[in-house]
Amino acid sequence: MMKKDHGKLKKGDCFIRKGSTQSKMTRQDLDKIIKNKFKDNDFSDKIQIYFNEDEQAQEIELTTVGELEYPSEKAREKIQKIIEMKKSSLIANSFTTSRYTSSSIFGEIPYEQRSVEELEKNLEDLEKDYYDEDNYYLLESKSQKINLTIMNLGKAYIEDAAIQVRIDKTDGILIPEEIYPEPQKRDAHSLITRIINNNLYNELNYPKIEYKDDSIIIADTIGNIKHLQPINAFEEPIRILLGNALSGKVIQLNCKLFGKNLKEPFETILKIRAIPNEDLPKE
């Protein structure tokens, strides 16, 4: 096939040799070539996608999030109690540090050793100070991790594979768009190191999460999928949280697998059934 004009030959001209003769290719010739290309690579009934928690399971159960106790709320209760104790004591400031000094070269100073003024300032800044801790608590420690398994039962590799999972947007479903690392020391060096490592980790491992008007799209590239060797759809499991109001409901995952040598994307539906968390108080 000509890539560009050359003399009498024009861009797009395509020729085929049949026996000892050569002629312009017809639509019938092109259809035959495409048919032969896919003849030995028919994956129509040779692909399976299922949850890897249970072999070949098309549906799994996940618990709802249950009761939440954010680190910032625990800190708020503790600070308020200490303030009340200090204000009611005749020696309220006997063991406090200098005003508005919550840390030293030896690390953070305990709330019990801070002044009332500083503790009140801490209350004002709780959401900001505990932003990382609260995010980690909810989006990492309280989330559930799921992955999908892909099994290629064909005779050839699935080339340049990519997967897309669509979930209808529903109140109570939350899928973090990145991985939130466990907060470490709050000194500048560890903070910078954590930010760099986390950005690289998310960029290289976690699938792309995109919130649309009516759906949540999870997408990732896989590469070649060998035959008869199960492979995880995502290098890093998806984090998912289910609100308590979803208990008893079923969330549908519309999965679509793409491949260079697939005639059309392979599609299947998986399901997650939300069950109540045992931490919730009984009615």
C-alpha cells in the first residue's frame, strides 16, 4: 500500500499478488486478509474476568464502612478534656511550654504539656493538621481492596490489552483517585520524601479513576496477556468504600477488555453485594 504519491502511484493504492500476476486489491481481498488474521485468534468465548478473592467468582460480598472515628475527632475530644482540666486547675499552666510552641527538635510536644491558648489554637487548626491522618484513615485503612483476574483461554497472546470498568455513580460509593500513604513524622524531610514516593507510586501502579456525570470509570493498561496464565487486571488493587445506606444493594461492574488482536472488546458484568458492617449498632 502506497504511503504517499509517487509517479503514477497515488497514496492509498494497494496491490496484491495472485500466482504470477499482480493487481489492485479489492474489498473482497481485504476482507479475506482480515478474516485470516483473526481466524486462529478467535477469543469470543475464550476470555474470563472474575474477582480474584474467590476463583472465577462473578459476584462477591463487601461490608459497608461501618462507624467512623476520624483521628481529628479523637484529637478534638482529647484536647477539649485537657483544656477543661487545665482551666479548672489552680496550677493550669505549671507544666506548659512556651505559648504556641507545639514541637521541638525532639519531636511534637504532648497536648498535656501545651498551654491553654495553644490548645485552643490546635482546635481551630484540627482539620488542616489532621488532613493526612483523616484521609489515610478513611480512604486507605477503612477502604476494601479488590482486584480482577483475567484468564486467556485462547491459543495466542492478547496483544496490548487494556481494561475499563464502569460503575454507575450512586450515593455511598467512593473510589479514591489515588493511594493515601500512612502519615509519618511531620518534619520537612520526611514530608518531601513521602510526597515524592507517593506521587511516583500512584503514577506507576494505581489505575486511573475518573468521575463522570453518571458513572465512575476505572481504567488501566495491561500489556500482552499470555494464554492459560491468570493475570491481575490492576497492578495495584482498587480501593473502594461502601456507605452504610448501601447495605443489601448490588453494585454492578461493567467490564470491557480491549486488545490489538481482538475483533471487538470483550465485555462482561461482575457484581458486588453490600452487606452490613458488624461494627454498626443493632436496631
